[in-house]
Amino acid sequence: MLLRAAATAQLAVPRSRRPAAPPGRGRAAAVAAAAAGARAAAADLSGRTFLVTGSTDGIGRHTAQRLAAAGACVLVHGRDAARVDAAVAAVRAAAAAGAAAAAAGAAGSVRGYVADLASLESVRSLAEAVRADHPGGIDTLVNNAGVFAPERPVKSRDGFELTWAVNVLAPFLLTAELLDKVTSHVITTSSISASSSLDEGNLQQERGYSAHSAYSASKCCNQIFTLALARKLEAAGSPVLTNTLDPGTVNTKMLLAGWGRIGIEVRDANNTFELAADPGPRGLSGQYYVSGRASRPVPAARDEALQERLWALWERQTGRQFQL
């Protein structure tokens, strides 16, 4: 069995209830994206706490290191204790280097958490641990972890197809468990590989397994989840933003396993960091960002009836309802 952990992202709808802006194009959009990136790079994140799932490798680890270098308290997550320990050490080194470069005082703190997102019980345990360690809450939850299982269908501990369990159910459940402790932003990684439509009768690849179809469907669901959550948060009057993004075509282990070396190097993959570090000036929720620009989500994600059907399905499968 070959499993590859990685990141992803996609989505759109402004908190004002106006229709989502069309995909950003042209010089103005490029300038705005560059300005947001510059603000993120210069941000002082001291006093802010970020939980980044799947942060022992790839985009997640790079994002955690950049957040820590900017002074943030970073919660590192992975499913293997030794890899979590190694990542925590690397993120602490980035925090120390960032503090030294900024001539700041103490570096941002770093803490590691071990949890297998293929297990719903493990997801709940992760949320319980974060809640216990941070009773005052966390600023931002970054649902970055994901898998691509190219060899054959694999079942999770709870009997779900593995890609569905880790890429779809885990972020839904973790967000539900932590939402009342999130003060600013929920980011869920999607991808430009997201499918434009969903076969509701084959969500877990029951009729013939395709790793790429499983992955693309999961990334479409990440967009659906974000758009639905943004709508529900707005209706509840919550100040919390939620957005999704394509993290870029990056040479992570997952990309190499499924598509080959066709992307940029991990050290240049800053989209997730920039969205996490600088959500405010955009002022929007339910957006899908590509290269820092608000872009149009896939057609399935804009279908509110489909959003509601899947939301109800995810509640049944996880046994958890959102308290909004």
C-alpha cells in the first residue's frame, strides 16, 4: 500500500451575501495578490496560534515553519510520533531564526500532536487535546492534511474509503469539534484537480476504484464544505472566516506519486502561508484562492442543494453536528 500525505485547496462567496466575484484576472488582480503576499511576508504573528494538520512534511511543514518564523505559536500535526518530533524540531529552529532576524524577544512556541486522521476517534482525540492545551482558543485551523492512494482501494478504521475518510470526513469533523475555539479563520485545502461534478452514487468509488477520481472528488468536496460552512457561519452571525485554496502545483510526495515532478519546489510553496497570515485585508469568506487570487469554484461547489445533501451525509457519517 502506497499512501502519500500532502496539502490541497479551493473556493468562493463574500460575507456580504453578494454573488462571488469573478475569477481575478489581469494586472489589478496580480497586483492585489502580490500585495497580500508582501503583507504576509512582513506579518508579525506573535500571540497568534495556528493548527496545521499534515505538517510533518511538504507544504504543511513549510507553512508551519514560515508561521513560526513570523512569531506564531504553531501546532504541528502528523500521524507518526517520530516524524512529528522531527517536524517540531525543524519548526522550532525556524521560530528561533525568525526571532533572531527580527531582533525579537522569545520565539513563537511549537507543540506537536499525533493523530491518525483516517480514524474518526483519533480526530476527536486530536480536537480534545488541542482544546485542553489551548482553553483560550486558536486563531486559525489549517486543514492541510490529505492522502492519495494510487495502488488500490483501502478502507479506513471506520470502514470508509481512505481518501474520503482523510480528505473529506476528517476536516469536517475536526472543524466541527474545534469551531467554537477558532477565533479567526478556517482554511481547507482543495486543488485545481477538483472534479467539476460529483456522482452521488459513487462518492467512495464503490463502482470501480480510481485513485485520481477519488482524489478529485475529495477536493471538490473540500470546496463544497467551505462554501456551505461560509454560508452557515454568516447566517449565524459568526465573525469567523472560512476559505479554501489551491496550494499550487508543488513537488510534494503526493504529487510525485500521482503525477510526477511537474511542479515548483516545496520551499517556494507559499500560498497557504500567505492566506493564513493575511486573511483580513481580503475581508471575504467562502473564497477559493488560486495563486493568491479569488477564483471561481467548481460548478458542484456552487450548488446549495448539493451542499445541504452532502452536509447531512457528513453529519451522519461522522456522528457530529455543527453547533452554529
